[in-house]
Amino acid sequence: YNPTSGKGQLPGSLSPVLDVFTKAGWLVTVYPTQCKGDAVRAAKELGPRFQRVVCAGGDGTLSETVTGLMELSAPPMLGYIPSGSTNDCATTQISRSPIKSAAVAAGEGEPFHIDIGKLNGQPFVYVAAFGAFSAVSYETPQNMKNAMGHLAYIIEGVKRLPIGEKYPA
């Protein structure tokens, strides 16, 4: 899990989520990511030891986990507990409720497939983007996301507007 995702509240609310897995019969190992890129490394190195890998965090944490698992010849099943500022990936098929998404990740209901794309050799989940605003989600400072949530992305995007620039037409 990413302890800084969202507003940094996941570590304090992790116990009920872990309880869902324990009640479903899983022996749980918890790993808090330490820095950007750590979920890639952890998924690649630790993934083969497990039947299921569940990541908790935002879209970036999910993307990193998928990237690490895609390097394995036989990746384990992946679950996702959305707990980021925006959770775009979760809006389509996954509950934003940590307890409900944990129940699905623990085996409640039917697993479903998601498409993973590759662009320039890099896997991506949900969306690949380019252009003036594509870096906004990656470059918005974590402390802004923690304090303002989704609004932080809007503010960072407004900073990139070419206000006052003139272009010949």
C-alpha cells in the first residue's frame, strides 16, 4: 500500500481492510511502499511468492504494481483498493469503498479481466496520454493532493495554461 496516497489516511484505516482478508481465509503480508517506483520493484520481486497481490493507493500505485507484475512470466491475480486523491481507474468497475473493494479482492464475486496496454514498452492501465496537460497528474505535489484532493490537479493544470501568450494565426 502507498501510505501517502489520497490524504494519507490509509495507514490509520488499514485494520478493517486487513480484517476482510483474514475473515476470507487469507494470510496477509503488508508492505508499505517507501518511494516512487517501489511498488514496481516490490511487485516484481515479491509477486511470485503469492497467489494474489492487492495494491492499495491511487492510480499511480496501481500503475506501478501492474508494471512490476507484467515483468513476471506467471503473475498472480491482482486486486485493487482505491485510496488515492482521484482514483480514475476505480470509477469504471471498482467500488471506491475500501471495505467493498477489499471484499472483491479477497474473492467475493467473480474476478474480471482488465486490459493492460503498452506504449513504448511501458505498460499502462486505463489511459495513456500525451500533450500539454498529461504530466499534471504525475507532477502535482503529494502535499497539495493530501491537502486539497482533486482540486490540486485543477490548480496544477491551470498553472500550465498559456495565459497571456500570443500566437500568430
